[in-house]
Amino acid sequence: MKTSIQIGLLFITGLTLASCGNDKNKAAQAAAAAGQVKEYKVLKLEPRSATLNTDYPASIQGQQNIEIRPRVDGYIDKIFVDEGAVVKIGQPLFKISAPQYEQEVRTANASIANAMSQLNAAKLAINKVKPLVEKDIVSKYELESAQYTYESAQAAVATAKASLANAKTNLGFTTVTSPVNGVVGSIPFRLGSLVSSTTADPLTTVSSIGNVYAYFALNEKLLLDFTKDGNGSFAQKLAKLPKVSLLLSDGSPYTEEGRIETVNGLINTATGSANIRARFPNPKGIIRSGSSATVRIPNAVKDAILVPQSATFELQDKRFVVVVGQDGKTKNVAVTVMENTAGNFFVVESGLKAGDQIVLEGVATLKDGTQIKANAENPETVYADLK
């Protein structure tokens, strides 16, 4: 049998072992907790100046889209151009066969010849009667009658010449020419087609593309902000706007800069936006009417708080960033950002201030009060894409 001393020793030994085990468990738990503190990239905010671009989808129209219609009736005899051809002003496009106008020219020429002969006869009559009147052989009535006949013959010649000019004009209309420099559109008619001035479809369309117009929409709020901003008339505000650039349908930048010229005064009730027109030079004819593009408007901001868009998240129609306190714990902060600041950054209007530290990545999964290890990121690296 064990003595009471032996039992006491065993009890003390057990307590000692249990105590050591608890200490080891606590140390392991502390180590595990320390291992759960994740490292996140953070950025200390400072005011910055930059130019942010806002992109708007746009449709392109030529400066002039002119429907080419016949002025006379007849059959298409010749087509001098093909669809998509670049033409100059005055260049022939179509030839319409209309023999009646050639006949009108011949008839007008004959009428002129007849009127001229009558005019000459009337002049001879005046020359014959005039000396007889001077000698009182015949009365002055005969001279006045001859004079009236001569004037009537002059009027007949003028009428015949006007008929000839009209006939030549109609004959000229049988050759349809381009009224502007531009590009030929589709040609729905073929050789032998009967056309007239009342034909529903035009012979073709010539788009003048020396300058092109880019049409895009601006929402009602931004339009109102623009209207209220600054002093001066609306036209003066338009003149002060910076030049805009154009991205072609393949995403490549267009070499020529443009300007916003007009803002439609009527807001579309269905979309809540107004149409804007920007004009771009097109000296090489690269841009064609009907194509799609993107208008890029620069917006210069000074001493603003800029945050990467990837450092924000949306929740219940609000935008949040994660701020890291001095104790290393996170806090979700609601911010207000400038509308339509497309690109990689938001301009923060309220919610943040200079000196705040924000988490740059993985923000949507962080909860309030989460302990993190802050790894400060170089601001120049974060804002490398800004100009």
C-alpha cells in the first residue's frame, strides 16, 4: 500500500504536469493568433493633381450627308463611280439618258435664229422708213410702227435665248455631279433604271468627311453642373472647354484633337441625357460616316484625394474604403466620389482626408475591427498611370 506521502507526491506531480500543459497550449494559441494577422498593402493619402479622362461612346457622322437626286426624268445611262469612292466637288457621278432635252436645245437654237432674222428685218424697215419721215413723204406713224416691230423682235430674241439657257440647264442636269468633296454611299440603282425627281430613293449619298461630328450623350446631372459652373454665357463656357480626343473602334487613339461645339438644349425624357456634338478634323479621310468611336474628355483636378478604384467596394448603393488606424485595425468608411470619373481612380469628395491610410486590395472581405499588418506601398507606384 502506498503511504500518504507517496500519494501527495503523485498529486503534486500531476498538478505540475497539467500546469505545464496549459502553458504550452496558451503559447500555441498565441502563436496561432499571431499567424492569423495577415499582411495588406496600404497607402497613405496625400493631395495630388492629375488629369482624369472620362469616356463616352459616340457615333460618327459626316459634316454633310447629301442625298443625290435626279433633277430630270430618264434612264441611267452611265455610273461613273463605285460605292465607297472618294470624289471631288463637280466630279460626274451618273449620266441620265434623256434625248428630249437635247431636242429642246436644238429647238431653242432654231428659235434664236428665226428671232434674229425677224430682228434684222425690223431694223431694215426702220432704216427704210426713217429718211422718208424726215422728208415728210410718210407720216411719223409709219416710223413708230417700225420701231415697235423692232422692239418686239428684240423681245423675241431674248425669249429664244432664255429658252436655250433653260434647255441647256436641263441638259446639264442629265450629268449628275458631286456637290461636295466626300465619299460615295450605297448605289441602289443600276444601268437602265428609270429615275425621276419624284423617285423615293436617292441615286446615292455623298458624305463630306473633311470634318466629322461625334455625337454622344451627357446625363442631366452633369449637364446641370456644367451649366451652373462658372460665369459667362453658355457659348463662352463651350469655348473654354478643353480639347477632346477620340478613340477609334479598334481602341487606337485618333491623331487629331477635336472640340465640343454644341449641346442639345432638349433633354431626352427616356434616357435623361442631352446630345453633345464634337467636331474633329479628318484631312486623310480615315473616319467614315456611320462608324462608332469613343470621345474622351479630360478633367484636370488639383490637390484632390485620389483613390484607386480597386481599393473601393459597393454596398447598398454606397461606396466604401477600408481605413487602417494607428492600432492596425480596419474600419469601413463610406465615401462620396466625383461622378463619371472613369479610369483607374476615383476623386473623393468626402469621407477621407490627407494622412488617412487605406487598404489597397482585398477590401471587400475585411470587416470592421480586423487586425492587419500594414505594408506601406510607394505612392509613385500606385499613381504611376496618372499624368
